[in-house]
Amino acid sequence: MFDRLARRYDLFNRLSSLGLDNLWRKEALKGVSEGMRVLDLGCGTGDLSIGSARKLKGRGQVTGLDFSQAMLEIARRRLRKLDPQSAAAVRFVRRKAEELPLDEAPYDLVLSGFVLRNLTEHLDAILSGVYRSVKKGGRIGFLDFTEPPSRWVRGLWRFYMNSCVAFYGKILFGKDYPDFYMTKSAERFLKVDEFSKKLEEKGFSKVSARRFMFGVIVLYEAEKL
């Protein structure tokens, strides 16, 4: 599905989030500092990978992992627009998220933006692989949608997603846009407390969940002690 959506995926994100998605990603990127090894899980068109590279300033490494070849091609094109020093620190790998860990040194930070709710059936395998991919003292930062806790906000959110966002999707993607996919994937995904508990069960400590946009967006952060 994501191969078919890749060409206009970034524009769709900007429109559907009212331009706020980059602000949420910046919150996740606050954990990036020079000298780190960073894994961007489900990197898509490379937003978090490229954002990490800018913060590393050539002093560190970024691996962007995704299974969509079309998404990775766009990410590589975008990477060429970076300054050579920052771009040299990034590599993109075509691999499924559940195939972690990669055969390389562990990471200081694993980031993911709006990915895990799409992979609910593989969630246990993915989180186990992420845990093995993080070095001791390393951290994770996962952004994703969730159903807002307030019944009134939830109703407004569903209306917006199934009307305005669906309209953008139909205009940009035509018949390739999956009706109700975003609301249904958020409904299927674990609630905030459930996902936080899942991270603890996988071995992570100091789990926190920061909510944005009335609880629609959550940034989960945790540490491997």
C-alpha cells in the first residue's frame, strides 16, 4: 500500500495534520545529540532520518529502515539536498521492522514516526527487536496516533479524519486511498496505558507518554537500563 502512496505522502501528511506533523517530529528529535548512533524505524520518506542528520552535523550515524522501496527512493532523493557532511552520516536499508536487530552495533536512540499502529500484528516481535537494538543507557522515541481519551474530542477527531482527511486522500491518491484506514488503525492500536505497559514488559524503564493535539498524538519515550 505505501509504495502506491509514496509520491504524495509528504503532502498528505502536511495537509491532514494542518502542518503540525513537523512540530511533533521536532519533539522526538530533541533526544538526538552529536556522536549518537540513531535508528529511524519505518523511516518512510526520511523525515526523522534527515532531521537526525542535521542535528548530528556529521558527528554520528543514522540508519533509516523501511520496507517500502518507493518511500526509500524518495528519502534518498531528499538526502541529496543535505550538506555533504550531514548526508554522509545517513544510510537507508530496505528491511521489515520485525526483522530487527540488524547485524551491527547497537544504537543510542531508536526513533519511529507514525509507524507502529500499522504493524499491530507484529508488535511483540518489533519491540523485542528494538530492545535488542538499543545499547544500555540508550533510549527510544515513538510518535503515533491514538484515539483521544475524551469522548467529545474523539467524536470530532473521527469526523475530521473521515471527512476532511478522507477528502485530501481521495484527491491526492484516488482509488489507492484506503477508506477509514487511519481511524481504524488508531482504534486497533493499544491505548496509551496499554502500550506503556507493553514497553515495560519488553524491558524498557522510565516509560513516559507525552500527549499532543488533545491526546490524538502521543510521543512514547523510554530507556534501556
